[in-house]
Amino acid sequence: MSIMINYDLKTLYNNSLENSDNDEIDVLLNTLKNNKIIINGAGSAGQHISSVLNKFGIKTEAFVDNTKTGNIMKSNIYEYNIYNQLNEKEYIIILASNFLPVIEDMDKIVPDSFVKLNGYYLNKILSFKSCLNNYYKDKELNMEECFGCRADMAKCPAFKLYSRKIKENTLKPGYSVNLDTGGGGKLNDFTYCITTKCTLKCKHCIIKAPFVQQKNVPFEKIKNDLNLVSENVTFIDRFGIMGGELFLHPQIKEILEFVLQIKNFGFIQIYTNGNFIPSNMEDILPLLKDKRISLNISDYGENINKKLYENTIKFCKILDNNNISYNKLSTKTWFDLDNFEHKNLSPEVKKNTFEKCQFTNCITMYDGIIYRCAYQMGGILTDKLKPIDIITEKDLKEKNIKLLDQFYLTTYIEACNHCNIQLENVPIVPAAIQILKE
């Protein structure tokens, strides 16, 4: 059966933000229903797309992935050579990843004789439609699905609606929900790094934790920093807490209690590898049950020390026994972003690099300084990058919300000139490779 389809999914997604019930989406769904679907990529993004398709009555025939075998979600996983055995007129191939550089690499591998759809945008289109339906039916947001859907979840209008619904009685006076701007201030996604101490020594750590001073930011400093941020934003839909390993901070309980009472912060996402169980875990558990908190555990599996991974399993068991939900992020590979070598890129290339980079939503504060991305933070902390394109505590005190808006809307930073994301084939390495003792 010949497939007649030529969707500009990026444009369709942008149009769907204005009207999630537009006819083009219905045409797309009907086309998918009338053809056999293969998802290229059996990771979290591919599985999420399959799950969303299933909600619309669309079956996944198979997954294709050279790094996995067996079957998932009742569908077999095949290697890339399966394409040589298929009739290209019967199938639509969905290229599944949350990161555009990976999509571009997949596009080169799958034969051009097949109809290929960009799963990055397809995922957003169908997930937004599904989540919006759930929102209006008063169903709770499934944060695990958010992670499968997109890295920049705070840009999703459905996520914003849920975030503001959960805090609707604590918004600043005169605030109105504007899905395009974030309501007044445009910055609505923010992370604080509370410690550079970690149980692991990852060679490709994005903040270069093994190579910087091992330090817990004092609790009073964290409070002052976040109060200052809160005064200079309208509403933060997604607030992240990260390390290092955040549970190594001796005052993690007090930090969580403090963040939960900030009136213009919505969902709170905390990131851990689960390798360390604090002595006061029983006091922390009630806080983790708060419906605003999303606990995310990086599962590095056999990539890390066996004893540490056993701690992760034990950590998850404690959560299970206390009926605390969490998202287990199966992370087996990372991008190798390089060691900050200068690449002499043109402004146009830097702009293109920044636009497709999945880390541009990672505005991160650490000890009084706001960085545009975590990679930039690692470069500055190791003196590999100059301390530019940042916001200091002094800057925030002297200026106002417009400063953060300008920071959020920048089109590139100098750190882009030292990053591998601009490469045609971004190097991929096993996640959490440890630095061995000499």
C-alpha cells in the first residue's frame, strides 16, 4: 500500500499549541492507523511513543534498535538489517528520541525509501493532545510519561496547566496564566545544584563534579539564593534539585521543606542515583510523598560498581515499601560533550547548536551564580571556560525580572563554542564511566 504523507511535524506541533483539535492532527492519526508502524529506537522515547499511539488505537508492529534485543511492550525488537526485508510501501518508520541530534543520526541509517516521521515532534503532538484531554477530565499528571515525552517538559502547555492548577491559590497578585510567555516572566524552568559531592566519579559528568571542589552549598545560602530567584520570576513550573548526589547534603530534609513552601514554584523534581541512603531517611520519606515532588532515579545498571548499584536497588525498595512513586530513568549512554576545546564556530553555527541542544532548558544555579546550562557550569568551575554569560547574585539584586527573561531568551552562549553538540555525529559513550584510581 502506497503511503501519501508529507507532514512538517514541527509546524504541525506549533499549530497544535494554538488548537489541539485541528484537522491536520486527525489526518495524521488516520494515516498512522491505516499503516504498519515501526519505531526506530527502543529506549524510553520509543516506548513512550508506542504507549501514546496505543491510546489512540494504533499498534506498534515492531521496534528496531541495534543496542537491544528481545521484545518490549508486546513487540519484537529487530536489528537495523530488518529494513532490507521489509516492503517500504507498507510501513511508516518513526524515528524515536527526545534529542534532535540523535534523530538526525537515525535518519541517515534508515533507508530513504521508507516514509520516516520525526518522533521528537510526533511525540509532542500526540502527547499534548492526550494530556490535555486528561487535564480536562481532572486526571492527575503522570510525571513518568513526561520524562518519556520530552526533556523540556516545562515548555509543554499541558504541563504548565497542571503545574499552575496545583498552585492556583498561591500565585502572585495580578498573575494570569499565559501559555506563550509563562505569565509575565518567561523563565519557568529552573534548577539548583545543592552539592558537588557525589558517590560516583563519572568521567563524563556534565558539571565535572569529580574535578571541582567537593562542596555542599550551605543551607542558609540556598535559602537566600532561592528567595532572590523567587522575587525575580513570576512562576517556575518545573523546579529541579540536583547534585552531585543530593542526598549527600546533610540538610536535604530542610531544603525540601523550604522549597515546598515557596509560593511561586510548581512541580519540584529531584534527581538522584539512589546510591546513598541518608541516616534520616525516615524523616525525609513523608516529604517525598508530596504530590508536587517527582523523584527521579538514574539507573546506570552494570555501568557502575556492583555494591553501589545494590544500594540503588535497596533505595528503590524503601520507596516501594512506603508507597512513594518515582521515575526510574534507564540511562545507559551519554553524549561526550568534549573537554571545552575551542572550536572557532561562527555565530550562525553556535545559534544552530544552541537551538537543537537538549541542555538549553537546564538553567542552573549553584552557590550564588546562575549558569545557562550545566555544561557551561562545569567548564567555569574547572576554569576551562571564562565566567561570562552568567548571572551573579549581585546582578539579580540590582536588576529585575527582565534580566532573567533576557537570559532565558538568549540565542547562544560562548560555551557552545566548546561543545560537541554541533557535530554531525555527536560522540556517544557508556553512561557513568568511572575514573579509575591510579
